[in-house]
Amino acid sequence: MEKIRISAVSYTNTKPFLYGIQHTDIVNKIDLSLDIPAECAQKLIDDKVDIGLIPVAATLNLPEWHLVSAYCIGAVGAVNSVFIFSNCPIEEVKVLQLDPQSRSSNNLAKVLLKNYWKLQPQMIVDAHDYGVLTDANTAFVQIGDRTFGKTGNYTYVYDLAEEWGKFTGLPFTFAAWIANKPIPQSFIDEFNQSLQYGLDHREELFTEMEMREDFDLRDYLMHKIDYPLTEAKKEALQLFLKLIKEL
């Protein structure tokens, strides 16, 4: 059988999945690449991979897509790695710099601004001074490992998963294992077992990871990231896609 081509996010939140893949036989049946979220999505769109752990907003660019795992990158409440950082209250933000590494989180910010906060700041893509808040009314979206240890650096910090929960009462699904074609069920079953193995062995993973003094990685991977793709997370995913289409 030809190897299944898989792209996974290179962020810390994926490490339990990668641990499971690398410590089970599934590793011999796949070609694995690690990419930033936007690149994961583009590889799946371009059919350079068969499965990607992709930002869910990117499914809108796929003519065909299938959820192929019982697991995701999700959160029930605050996720502690997807933020709007600002030096003024959200109501006073006039310019929002979008994260160049993100698709879903930029869209999540747009959805919340329109439907929850009822605001219309100017959106900047690929800002030349991204992440440098020299203007009091400029804010920026940032996701992933680059946010670790930064929450104390800004006067106003908005956790977008937490804000989504306030808005909808639902958890949030940031990324899911998506295929652009049908995948044999036998492979999906074995793949799920590998991912579960990684989740079951997070304590072993911690012994191999370089821990941080400015960010609680154990709490992040044990509690903040919520990995099961529950029915509530699927409902949230579909609602999110609907709201993106209405932007």
C-alpha cells in the first residue's frame, strides 16, 4: 500500500499527537511533514498531502473534505494560545493586524468582531510592523507558541476560545484531521489508536520536552487544549463555518 501523506501543525499543541505517531507502527505507513497551520491547509488544498491537521476554516477552500479522526485541536473555554493582544479595550481598537501564520484564528477574530463585539476595525494582512503596538488603538491576532509567556506584556488580552464560548456557549475547534479524499477505515482506526496512544502518554512526553518558566506547558497540554472531537465541537465547527460564509 502506498504511504498516506500527512501534514501536521508544528506547534506545541500537536506534540501529543506526534508522540503517538512516532511511538506506534503507523509511522511506517505515512509520509509526515510538519508545517505552520496555513501551510498545512495549502498542502491539502494542492493535494500534496492526503490528510492534514488543518485550521477548520480552510475546509471552505476544499471541494471535498472528510473528518478522519476522533481528535482535534480544540478548547472548552480559554485555550491560552490564541489571542488578540491590545493596549486598549477591544471597543477602542481601530486597526487589527491579522496573524500571517493563521487562517481559522483570523476568521474567528472577524466573526467575534462582527457578531459578538459588533465592531468594524480596519483589518491588516501581512502588516510590516506586525506585533509591534506603537499605536494605542492598534491590536493584533497571534496564535500558537509565539504567544507563550506574553499575556503579561499587554494591558488587554482576549482569549478567542474563551470569547467564542461567551458568544455561543460552545467549545471551539481550531484544527481537525481532514482528508481531501476517502481514506480506508482500517487506516483511520489505526491512526486514531496512535493519536490516543500519544494522549495517554503525555507524562512521558513531558520528560522529553524542554519546559518553560514563563508558561505552564503541562497545564496547556493536559487541560487547555481539549483533544476529543466531541459532538459539541462538531456543532461549533459547523456554526463557525456558517458565520465565516456570512462575513
